Amino acid sequence: MTVQTQTPETPLDSSFKALDQQTIIILDFGSQYSELIARRIRETQVYSEVLSYRTSAKELRQFNPKGIILSGGPSSVYDNNAPKCDPEIWQLGIPILGVCYGMQLMVQQLGGVVERAKRAEYGKAALFVDDPTDLLTNVEDGSTMWMSHADSVTQLPSGFEVLAHTENTEGAAIADHERKFYGVQFHPEVVHSVGGLALIRNFVYHICRCEPTWTTEAFVEEAIREVRAKVGDKRVLLALSGGVDSSTLAFLLHKAIGDRLTCMFIDQGFMRKYEPERLVKLFEEQFHIHVEYVNARERFLEMLDGVTDPEEKRRRIGHEFIRVFEEESKRLGPFDYLAQGTLYPDVIESADTNVDPQTGERVAVKIKSHHNVGGLPKDLRFKLVEPLRKLFKDEVRKVGRSLGLPEEIVGRQPFPGPGLAIRILGEVTAERLNILRDADLIVRQEINRHGFYNQLWQAFAVLLPIRSVGVMGDRRTYAYPVVLRFVSSEDGMTADWSRVPYDLLELISNRIVNEVEGVNRVVYDITSKPPGTIEWE
């Protein structure tokens, strides 16, 4: 699904702020790209955080940022209810970069004029550089930039000058060099903007004078130190899923606290073929991390009997996961802390932090991210350990590699929390699960064998709850169709169907039809996202 950033009403708690880190703050005005701006800054090895546009100048001072970026957004600055930042930020003496809406807000609040453009500008546009220094150093004249605006600056504030223009926009990039205020009408953070990362690097390094101190090694050292200080001699419970996030978290915690970590793997019966057995064996024998294996396959399958609605499937799986988790945690406990693989996008998207009124600690009322389930019972209270909550997914992979996780885990393609249950449309049965597992195994074997696994964002099979006529061995068949879904993407927010070779599709199709009993037809999904989604449910 497309990630829509929901900004927190207040800045993140101070305990989240990395110690001794140079920081760039992004004030979010509702842009779908705010998270992407933060990721691009992280790529320069400089720490960044996304905060609400409501964050006051006084609160911003507590972060001691080296620079501030105002994001884009869907509003017009002249609307009555348009989001505004605290005007005192212009007095902080900190470099500020406004992007799209952020640039227009900068102009308006500093005395310029923004009006409805005579011609809106969407998509790719050539950027003609008038001043190739400072912000636009190494940005080539005529570079393609990504535009998305219907408003334009018609009068610059005092002290500003034009750095670049496009055919339709006179002030596509502007600057007040003395105060170090900059604005760009385009989106340098998106992959379509050629030279966009160079522009961001110019702002981060040359204008804000940041040093590249946000490294994997520095994070791991800090995270281990913080976990040891927080947990002490107490016990920690981790619900292990086998995905990148929970596996990296298990490695990090085991390095920090050793056997005081208990990993629990709940096998709900919706994993891929051989994965539960492989996961437990890998952790136990190769990594020497004990995993409490809980076989709950039958109760999950019974709970889905007759259910066809995808949202009801998710709800029931989530509810049952909670019940099993509660039962097993009481059996294995007591535990003081619950470890969660919460990532930074989860923090940005959710402001439902729960605080224990006596200790001030965050307490868990839900398992998030890697299980996609609802809230834990309120009487099942743990203090949270969330060492990955500063990281984006690509950063988690880097941490995993630095800790020694094998590539089969670190490079694992995204897999939904409810597993194969939402890749079977309609009712989930033991027969259909076995069919899909066999088909999915063939898909994974062949894309690995032909070197496509790491080139694709996701590649998987979907089983449809219908049957069609076929002919096999001169006999009529009436069996299920399998859909192949292979997509390419930068971040999962948008995706395109993958143009893999026809010979590979033919090979996979032939194998599935010949080797998987109950399937007589294979089709290929050529829908992009949007309008479709990556998963079918």
C-alpha cells in the first residue's frame, strides 16, 4: 500500500534523539515524500528526523539541528486553513531549505507573494541553472527534475534571488545566501530528479556543514549500549517472524544481553514451504540463539474456516496471534520487556505512544510492523525495547549484514505478516495452502537460479478461488489458476510489473502445471501500483 505520512502532533520523545549526532530536521506538511527526504539525507550518512510542522522553534532548539527542511504538501499557502510553521524558525540562525510547498511557505512568511500559476507543472521538467554555485553545485544545466505544483512564486521576498528556472516556472530554485534560506519548486528527493541527491548533499555538507557520522558501526555501538543500560539484568521477549527486522533485532539483542533474550516463533501455518523448520534450525545451530517454537497451525486454520473477506482474515489472524502470544508468554515468563521491530516509518506514521504513568516508560499495547496484528491485551504489560526505531528498512539491512546475518535473511523480499493466507483469495484451506506453497517454492527456486531474486522488489504466486478447464495427458482437468506477481520498485510506495524474460515465465509456468497437483493454468499480472497494489489482498 502507498505510505501516507501521518505526522506526530508533538516532537518525538527526547530519548529517541541520537546522542552526539548532527541532525537535519524535516518539518512535514503532509507530503507523501517527507519520509523519502529523510531517507535521502540518511544516504549521506547524516542523521535526520521527521517532525510535525506544528513543532515550535523552542522545541526545535532542543534538537540542536544543523539544518531544517520544509517538506512539500497538498495545500496552497493562501488557503485559510493552510498549515503554517512557527514564524520564529526564521530567527533560529539555521540553514533552511523549502521544498515545493515548503518553498512557497518560506516566500509567503518572509514577505513574498504566491499565487495560482497560469500553467500547472506536473512530472518531468528541464531545470535551467542560472547560478551553478552553492545549492546547485554539480547540478547540470538542463537536468530533469520532478515537478508537482499548481501554485507559483510571483514575487520574491527581500534578499532572495533566482538560482534556476524551468520553461513554466521562473523561480524554480531561489536563495537568500546571507541568511542561508533556500527553496526549490521541484522534488529533489525523488528518483526522477536527476541531480537531486547532489543538491541534497550540497545542502547537508556545504551549507549546513554536517559531517558523515551516521554510520552502521556507530549505530550498533550506541544501540547495544542503550539496551544494556535500559534492560540491566531483566529478561526480554521477542516475537520472531524470520523477517529482516525481527531477525536483525534478535542478533542485536543477543549481542547486548545474551541469554536474557527469549525468542518465540509462532508458526501459524501460513509460512512458505520449509521456512519454519529452516528458521529454527538456522538460529539454533548456526547462530546459537535459542528459539521457542510454537506450533499453532491447526488452531489458526480452524479460526479461518469459511472466512473469505480479506480484512476479516487479517483481523482473525491478528486476534489469534495475540491469544497464542499471551498464553505462551505467561508460560515462558515472567518478562519485564517486550522487544519490537518497530522501524522509523512506523514512528512517523503513528502517534499512539502509551506511557506508564508511574515510570514514564513506553508500554506495549500492540505488536506492530512485522506481524501486522492488533493490540495486545491491556493487562499484558511490558516495557518496550525498540532499538531499530531510528532506522529505515535499508538501514536495517546494513545493520543485519554488519552483525553477520546471512544474505538469505538480510536480502529477503517483503513478506506479509498474515503470510500465504492473503495470497489465497477466498477461503483458506489446507489443500489450497499446500498448492500455493508448492507453486511459491518453484517461483523462488527459478528466480534464484536465474539471478533475478535481488533484482525484484517482490516475486510470488497467488492462488485464485476459481477453477478452469484444461487438458493434461488427453484428459480434461478442472483445476485452479495461479497468478505470478513480479514487481520492481524503489521503496514499495509505487511499483511496476517486471519485464522478466518470457523464457523464465515459460519455465516457471511449465514447472507449476506439471509439478503442482491441482493447478492447470498460470497467468502473469501486468498491473502497476497504482492503480493496483502489490499484494492481491
